[in-house]
Amino acid sequence: MKEKKSNLGIVIAGLLLGILMGSMDSTIVATAMGTIVSELGGLDRFVWVTTAYLVAELAGVPIFGKLSDMYGRKRFLVFGLLVFIIGSALCGTADSITELAIYRAIQGIGAGAIIPIAFTIMLDVVPFESRGKFGGIFGSIFGLSSIFGPLLGAYITDYINWQWIFYINLPVGVTAVLMIVFFYKESHEHSKQPIDWAGAFTLIGAVVCLIFMMELGGKQFAWDSAAILGLLAGFILLAIAFLIIEAKVKEPIISYSLFKNRLYTTSILISLFSGAAFIVASVYMPIFIQGVFGGKATDSGLVLLPMMLASVVTAMIGGFVINKVSYRTVMISTLLVLVAGVVLASTLKSDSTRWLITLSMILIGSGIGSSFSVLGNAVIHGVVARQRGTANSTLTFVRALGMTIGITTFGIIQSQLFSNKLANYLQSMGGKDAQLSKGLDMKDPHILLSPEAREHIPHEILDQMKNMLSDSITHTFTWAIIPASLAFFISFFMGRSKLDASANADEEYVSGH
């Protein structure tokens, strides 16, 4: 039976705390990395702090989703929360970048269990007629945390100390654990099957190779180096092995049978492409503000507030209306807005007004928000309860993968465009830049992000560099129109389904699971 109404609110609060904590920690570290590196050292290894978390989370998401279907959601959610809490406590005690990277991997394992399982439990326990509403709330929290994380990280680092970006998880995590342990009552009807160990190991291996290839390529190693090509070969071989294994095992981690459902397949593809487009705005708009207009890191992050608020609004609206109109109608209308926002962002110049930048952020936020709530309901439409963990975890995995591939691919484009323009300009100056810039390395684009360094750059050179940075970022937005448009195009094939009780024949099983 459904959770008692007196307990439901507490369970939902615990799930929301878990999602907020797990999803925000993937971004909260970004704005603190400069301070962390200055204290712990290891500038050449700081990339591992982000990579370790991302690898562990991405690899764990589909595996924990499947295990929750087979052995119960509660045990794996509590496991994820406890591992995340332990990892957070250890991160705050790290004395070196290497230690911090190891502890971040522990955090990532916890996050890989928390995020997909928490969303699936919500769909299990709330009354059917409330799924859209709660889907909107959960989706808004997910969108909110992805943007609010960098702002909170910057504030804590500036006014407290960087260790507290990790310690803040302890009271939040403990509260979530207590709420779930004492108030979430789970049925014991589970479909226990042999664990797909071969699939798990090949998936983890493929993800590890892919993420390290993207994080290290063009930075520590050239793209055509033996190390990067070896990682690429490893990814391809392991990915092929994983796909073959999944076609043969009885209980695959990612079930091919789900992809026979058109709504499920289109929802997965939309999350992939829309995630890739959305992450470009999240990462490069603050850099545009800081590099072109000269704001501080915290100030530049504030430009994301309109996008954050807009995404929250449309996530809520999308969740509320999917029992009245089709998933397709909601996604077509909002993804069109996303395309419009990315197109507008691609027209920005170094002299563009703040209101135009804000408008593009509002459009992008409005366009992506509903995907956080609507797609979560769409992927389980018509899916039996024993496969809902798998369905939701696959959505989470693919969205995160899309964001990872997107930021790496578009990062290469932006970096190459800026570096080429800057190299040509410096060559035309015939070395005069070294004399004019008082010893600054003019080949380092990061000097544009430092207010102190900008003061030592002659206005003529600074204006040229700002124009180059502006052009490289807006050109990158032009490329981002492609995945945004693909998501919009795919949404037309979602069918006419809407949130409908008749599509869920096993509600009796769901209610207690």
C-alpha cells in the first residue's frame, strides 16, 4: 500500500535532501578549486578531483539502478547516503590533491546510488495523481542544484573555508538517512536474479576510459598521443563488449527491451542532446561575463540566476500539466524555447547589453527546466515496477553522459578558436606584447578572468583579447544549436501519451515497493 500520509511528507523531504546533496556536489567544487590547489598544491593533478567523482558516479548510476530493482531500493539508497557522508567527511580532511581525488571517488559512488534511486522511490510512493506534481518538484531541485552549486561553493570558499563545501553535507546527509530509515516502509516483493557482473565490469571500464580520455585529452596529453589513443581503443572495445553482454544475459544492467518503447527511447535521446546544449550555457556564460565584462567569479556566477529560476518554474509547470496534455506537447514547446535561447546566445558580442544576456539565460532555463521533471515520468510510462529503477537510472546516466561529452567537445571548439585567434594576434605584434604586459604570459587566456591581471594589460590589447574571447564563446554557442535542435526534432516522435493510470497496470506492486 501507499506510504501513510503522515510519513509521506517526511520520506519526500529525505529524498529531496539526498538529490540536492548528490547533484549539487558535482558542481560545488568547481569554484573552490583555485583555493584548494593553492593550499594543497598539485596543480598538475587537480583535474583528478573532478574526474574521480564523475567516473564513480557515472559508472554507478545504471548498476545501482538495476540492483535496486532486484534487491530493493531502500537498502541501496541508505548505502549511497552513508557512503556519500563518509566520502564528504574524508574530503574535508584531505592533505593533498591525491587524497582529495580518492575521497571524491568515494563520494561519487554514493551519488551514483542516491540520485536515480531517490527519484524512483518518489514515483513508487506518491499517489499516481500526484506524480506529475512531485516530478516537477524533484526536477526543479535537480535543475536548481546544478546551477546553485557553483554559487554556494564560491560563497563558502570566500567567507568560511573550502573544507565546508564538504562538511556541509554531513548534517544534510544524516538527516536524510534518518528520514528514510525510520519512515520509508518498503515491501519485500523483489525480483532477485543473478547479478550481471560481466556487464558491470565492462561498463565501469568503458566509462573510466571515456572520462579520462576527455579530461586528459588536449591538456596533459595531446589528442593524438599514445595515452589518449589507448584510452579511446579501450573505450571502444569495452563498450562493444558491454553491448554484446547485455544482449545475452538474463538480467542486463541496461535492458534493450525498454528501447522498444518509443516514448522511452525518444526521452533518453532528448536527455542526451538537451543536456549537451544546456551545459554549454552553464559553463561558458559565466566565463563570458567574467572575461568580457571583468566581473569576479562570484559575480559572474550570478548571471546564472535567471536561468536557474526559469528552469525551476518550467520544471514545476511541466510536472503539473503532463496529466492534462501529452509529454510531446510539453517537450516540443519548451525545447523550441531552448533552441531560441541558444540561438540568441550565439549572437552576443563583447558590447552586448546585460539585459540581452539575461534574456538568453531565461530562454535557455525555460527550455531545459521541463526535461528535469517530464522526462522522468515519460521514461517509466508503461514500464513495470520491477524495471523502473533501470529506466530512471539509464535516463540519469545518459543525461550526465551528454553533459560530459558536450562540455568536452564544445570546450575543445572554444579553446581552439580562442587560441588560434590569440596566436595570430600575438604574432602580428612581433613580440611587443611581452614588453607591454609587464611580464604576464599573454598566451594564457586565464589572465582575462583575473581582475588583478587585467589591470596590467594595456587597453588596446585587452580590448582585442575580450573580442577574441567573446567570439570564441558565441561561436561555440552556434555549434550548441545542433544538439538543441536535435532534441527539439526528436520530441516530435514521442507520441501522444500523457500521464495516465491506464498505462500502469501494476500499481498494486508499485505502491509498496
